[in-house]
Amino acid sequence: MFDIRPVGYVIGLLVAALGATMLLPLLLDLLSDNGHWPVFLESAFITILFGSLLALSCQNAVGEGLTIQQTFLLTTGVWAALPLFGALPFVIGATDASFTDAYFEAMSGLTTTGATVFSGLDELPAGLLLWRSLLQWLGGIGIIVVAMVFLPELRVGGMQIFRSEAFDTLGKILPRAAEIASQITWIYVFLTVVTILLYAGLGMSFFDAVNHALTSISTGGFSTHDASFGAFQGAPEYAASVVMLLASLPFVRYIQLVNGSAKPMLRDSQIRTYLTIILVVAVVLALFQVFYDRRGIEPSIREALFNVTSIISGTGYASVDYQEWGTFAAMVFFFLGLIGGCAGSTACSVKIFRYQILFSAVVNQIKALHSPKGVFILRYDGRPIGDDVVNSVISFFVLFTVSLGLFAVALAMTGLDFTTSISGAAAGLANIGPGLGDTIGPSGNFSSLNATAKWIISAAMLIGRLELVAVYALLTAAFWRA
Amino acid sequence: MFDIRPVGYVIGLLVAALGATMLLPLLLDLLSDNGHWPVFLESAFITILFGSLLALSCQNAVGEGLTIQQTFLLTTGVWAALPLFGALPFVIGATDASFTDAYFEAMSGLTTTGATVFSGLDELPAGLLLWRSLLQWLGGIGIIVVAMVFLPELRVGGMQIFRSEAFDTLGKILPRAAEIASQITWIYVFLTVVTILLYAGLGMSFFDAVNHALTSISTGGFSTHDASFGAFQGAPEYAASVVMLLASLPFVRYIQLVNGSAKPMLRDSQIRTYLTIILVVAVVLALFQVFYDRRGIEPSIREALFNVTSIISGTGYASVDYQEWGTFAAMVFFFLGLIGGCAGSTACSVKIFRYQILFSAVVNQIKALHSPKGVFILRYDGRPIGDDVVNSVISFFVLFTVSLGLFAVALAMTGLDFTTSISGAAAGLANIGPGLGDTIGPSGNFSSLNATAKWIISAAMLIGRLELVAVYALLTAAFWRA
Ligand SMILES: [K+]
Ligand SMILES: [K+]
């Protein structure tokens, strides 16, 4: 077996960094004078101590870089280990959560899923609310770096198509990660600050503005209110629609934009397709409301736009219970969640570029039926793409579909009804947040599920966030023999 | 555009043949002396007249054979046109059905789906019941010929993998169709007769035995009783399990068996995989009932075996409302229907061989992640398979998944609930028959759906029966330009 210590080293450092982040809610609770700051002191102490010890004990094995196997293990290891520590404040703090609930919430945060097991959010201490938002914000920046650096390099799920893009000249995995991470982080921080100002300017309290900015930019969807974004109806819904949209575009386009080149963004077929879908579906749902439910035009457009953007981007805020618009709307939202945003962003699910490639493959196949001797080359964004990419995309799609089915069966086995099982599996695997039905729908939460169901959904969130293949690769014997 | 008259000629002949078949229920109603025979006289007259006129008017254009385009059009044309005439007895007869209901029932018959809009089956005249069964029996033999001759030749959905098998030396499409059709028909008739004797020997009335033999061997699932196979609990359930299993194996293996070679059947990996799935799922569901519901061992095994075979083979008989076993069972049955039987039989859905190929593709892809320089060849049944087959299978899977979603959305738009919409789309597209929920579940039927929903499901049945690609190919402009 390969040496797992370099993996332990990086995980140790990240755990320690997570612990350091706990000082922010600690500071907030101190300033709020609500008496809850010891929760974060204790959590930070345990987390930093454990992380440092792990890093130190593995340090002597750290060499030039990571092998493919080590990189795979690192990716899954980070997202499985960090929630263990991210969960501490929920166990120790005012939520007084079981380990299952706390791990679920932390996993939901770090994978930017946004499914919550807590109700009475409005009453929680400020520090805990900020901690939930921070988990999503950290998970968001983490996943962008993974999606832009690690997954293309590991050729997971067709992400290799984005490998050479914009980073042709960079070197090995880790230095490249550092380079990209710093550029992306600046853009991510900038967008977050702008969003805070925007939300505050539109009437949110500064605390709400900060929390919702953190969870919008990460397409996370945690809120500080049980009513979710329903607490901010009107102009903030338009603002959030734009922010969630920006958060689910490929971040490489922002780097190019900052470097003075707007063309790649304007010409990106993934972005065009994404915008077209949002526009068409939002208009259809708005018309549906105007004509069938006799609602006003402005609220219909606003709520359709907000909720469509929220679900397709995988943010998962709800401003209304859209199930009241009828089963047609509910079904549309279910499948919107299975589309997802653009690759290279914080959005999850199958993603636009994969549907573009699958669609081209099907069209080519049908053309070949008529002209058996014709040769049809698969293109993405105008450039021919190799079999390697196509096969990866297909593997992803098959694994996604089959995993969705298996998770739904597993959830049904815990006693959940058909709608809750299927939509719960989708809400977890595609990192959306809300499901359908009374229990886990947009106006419900995941608290009443039994422990087994929560662990199943936690696993789905992890597997979905890491594009499935990156996790499933660990399950093969060949992986560990290498 | 190409000449569509040769297509019209074959459709005309088949319509006339369908009209001739109506003489069987006519004879039965005459013998039963129930006064219903004029229904079939009138229907037969119209059908034979129309079919003959169509064939005669197109006859002068009939030449050497059919082009690819003509063959595509023929396949879809036959399954869209025959239900128009198969529906006549339901409109004229005691069911007094609307055109929508009658077309739905005839389409459900000819595609071997088995979803019914009629209740009070036990009270219907014998001729109408026999007509429903005959539609399925004819549809079954029709689809085997299409699946063994036309689809491989048209390279639809990966079926080309079965192209050369056993028929290497045969000539052009139409002569080959005649050759295979005659061999298959003998086997099909033989199996039907054996099944009649088996069912009658186990206590069914001769009439019930004939009808259920016709709808078992075609994996159709129409019954003469509202209780479906629940009217024959006990030994007939074991017998039917075996018959449905035999009906969903590749029929080419029977031809080989008759010619003295049992090896191909014993070594067929598709058959082995299929049997393994049935066995494992039936045992799990039986154990589930024994331990959780504290039921007896024998009825648990019997009902699990019967209903698992019924759903995975796409027959769709129900002997009990398995939704009472809990949502776990319901979810398992939902996904069993999306697996389906073996290619080259009357079974529908995605089918075992496609999952085998998709699974191999995913495994190869994951192997390639670890060993980027390795070359992994895709095999099916031990033989390497070409990109053409893999691409076709993938296109099929993508089209199937996306179509399922779109049909579910369309059904939800007609006002059906989430479970009914999704399971109704699956029941139609995969030609299973029953869906889930109170309305269209195993103890319900499709009568209460509105006309739009019925037309949507009729379209799904047609598209699913012809392996999707064969129908979708007609929707491209390139097809008609050729
Ligand atoms: K989310
Ligand atoms: K059926």
C-alpha cells in the first residue's frame, strides 16, 4: 500500500485551519455578550490540537508532491474528516445536538448542501449561526479549488476538459493549487464583500447580510431564519438571484475577466445554456402562476426567478413553499436540481457541461443511424473532445443515476415515503438542500428523520460533492494495491 | 424525401392481418351466444377493408427491399397505426370507450404494457377479453421479430451487438425477417400452448388459462379479472413466475436449443445476471416480509418471487398490492421496472445487457483513473465490443433517463401527484403496466386519468417499446431529407 502520511499531513493542516476559523464565532459571541463563547473556545482548542498533532506526526513523510492515489484519498479524506470537527460546536453548544445531527449539519455545511436538522434558527446564538455560514463559505472555496485543480488532474467525471484551460503553464498539482487558490480566494472574498454590502443596502441587518452573503456565494443555502429567504421578500430576492447566478458560473471566467479578457465569459456555451434554461423555466413557471393561480405579475416573476435560480444553482434557499404552486412546479424543481450549475463553481449536481456533452453524443449517434458511414466528431465549445472525456462524463452520469436510485431505496428502507426518499436522495447527492413533501420540502427540515436516514444522506452529500467517481475510486481493491 | 409507399404497403398488410385476427373473438362471442359478435364483424370489416386498400394503393412502389429510412418509419408506423384499428372493438363494444380510452388500451396491448383503463373486467364479454389478450400476444411476437431483425440492423440502442448472432448467413432485411419470424413463431406458439396446458392443469378455467397464457408469454400483463393474478393464488403463481421468466429470456437461445445446442443458453451472461438479480431481490423481499410483517415463509417466498418476476420482466401482473409491504418494497419494485428483462425477448425497459455494458464502461473508467496509461477493452460476454455499440447503449440510457423525466413533468402538468407522475411515466416508458400510488398502483387502474395524461402515457408506451431511438430518429430533419 502507498504511504498515507502525506495525506494525513495535509488533512492535519486543514483541520487546524478549521479550528482557527472557530475564533471568528468565538469573537462574535464575546462581543454579543451572550455567554456562548466558551463553546468555540473548547471546540477550537480540540480542533487545533488534533490537527496540529496529526500534521506533526505525518510531517517527516512529506516529500515532493502527491501521487494520484494520495490525491484521491486526500480529497475524500478532507471532506469526511473536517465535518467531525466542524460538528463540535453543535454538540457542545446551544443546539445540544446528537453526534449524528451535528455531523449531518457540518457535512451539509462543508458540502454546501444546506439541508438542516435544526429548527428555531432565529433563537440560536449568533456564534452558532455564523459557524453554519462559515462552514458553507469554507466548503465553497474548497470545492472550487478541488474542481479547478484536483478533479481535472485526476480526470474525474470529464473535468479533464477544463485541465489546460487558463493554467497551461503551471506546474505540479500542489504549487498549482496554491497559485489558483490565491487568485480564486481574492475573487471569492471580493464577491462576498460586494454581496454583504448589497444585502445590507437592501434592508437586511448587517448580521443577516453577512450570513446570507456567505451562504449565497457558496451556493450553500443555510439561513439565519426558519423562513429561509422568505424573511426577505421583495428586492433582496432579485439581488440574491443575481448573486446565486454569479456563484454558479465557472470561476475561471472571473480570473480571465480580472486579467482584462471578457470574451471567454461572453462566449462560454456552458454559461449561455445555463442562462437560457433559467430564463425559460422561470418564465414558464411565472406564466403558470399568473394564468392558473391568478397571482400578480411582479411577485410571480420574482418568486419564479428566485426559486428557479436557487434550485438549479444548488443553493436551496426557499422564499415560498413552491409545492403550493402544484405538482407540475414541484416536479420541475425536482428535475432542475438534477441539472445543476456550471462546472468550476460551487454548484453541484450533474452540471450543464455534462448535459451538453451527453446531448451532443446522442445527436451524433442519431445522425450516425441515418448515415452509417459518416464520421461524427464530438465537440464541446467548438473544440473536438477525446474519448477519455466522453467516457468520463458517461461514467459520471451512469454512477449519478444509479447512486440516486440506490440512495432512494436505502432511504425507503428506513421507512420514509416515496416522495421523501427520492427527493431526499436527490437533495443530498446533488447538494441542493430541500427535498419535496411535507417533511423535507422547502418549508420543512431534516430533523425528524431517524439516525440511519441522516447517515445515508450525509454519505450522499459527500459522494455527490466530490463528483462520485473521486469517492468510488477508493472502493476498488486496485486503488489500495497501487 | 424518400418514397413512403413501400412502408404503407407493409402497414396495410399488417392492418389487414390484424383485422383477420378479429375473427377469433368473433367466433368466441358467436359460440358464447352472448350477442356481442357483431362488434367484431364490424371492426374486422373496417380493418380488413382499410388495410387492403392501403396495401393495394401502395403496391406498385414495392421493390427490392427497404432503405434504412423506410425501415425506421415502418417500425414506428406499425406501432402507431395498428392501435387505431385494435381500438375499434373497445369503441363499438360493451366497453363503450371513448377514442382516447380505446386507443390507450390498444396501445397498451400491442406494446405489451398492460396498463388498463377498464374496470369490471370480470363482467366483460368473452370476445373483448380475448381481444385484449390477443393484442398483447401479437404485440409480443411482433416485438421479438423487430428486436431480433430490425433494431440490430438499424443499430438502435446497442442492439447491433446481437446482429450477427445465429443469423450470420441470412440475407437482406425482409427475407431475414420472414426466416426468423417463422422460427420464432413456432417457439412462441409452442410455449403458449404449454402454458395453456400448465395453467389449466393448475385449476384455471380453460378461458382464463388461454388468456393468461397469451399475456404471460408476451410479458403483457392484461388479465380477465380486476384482481389480476390475485384470482389465482397458490401454485399458479409459481407456474406463472417460470413462464414470465422464460418469456423474458433471449429467444435466440431457444432457436439454438431446438437445434440441439444448450451451451449458448447455459453460458449467456445476460441470463445469469438476470436470474441472479431476481433471486437476490426475491429473497430479500421475502425475508423482509417474514421478519418484519411476521408472515408465513411459503406465501412470503411465493409472492416475492411472483411479483419480482412480474415487474422485472415487465409483465405487470399483480397478485397482491405490494405497496402494503411498505415503501421499501414499493421503491424496490419501482427500480426493478427500470431494469427490465433480456434483449431479444418480449421484455422492455433498459434491459440487462445495457446495464452490463454500462457497468463495464464505468469499471474500466475507474481502472483508468488509477493507471492513466493502461488500455482497457470493453467486453460483453467475453468478446470485445466496439465504440459503436457502447455509444448506442449510452445514447439509449441518456434518452431513457431524460425521457422519463420529461414524461414525469408532462404528467405532473396534467395535475397528477408526484408519485403517480413519476411511476406512471416509468410504467408507460418501460412497458411495465402498473405504477405506484392509489390511482395507478397494482390495485388501481388508469381509468380516472384525464385524456391528456392518457395520450402522454400512450406516447411513452410507443416510444419505450421501440427502444426510444427508433422513434426519436424520425424527429430529426436529417431523417426526412435523406
Ligand atoms: K445547497
Ligand atoms: K407489461
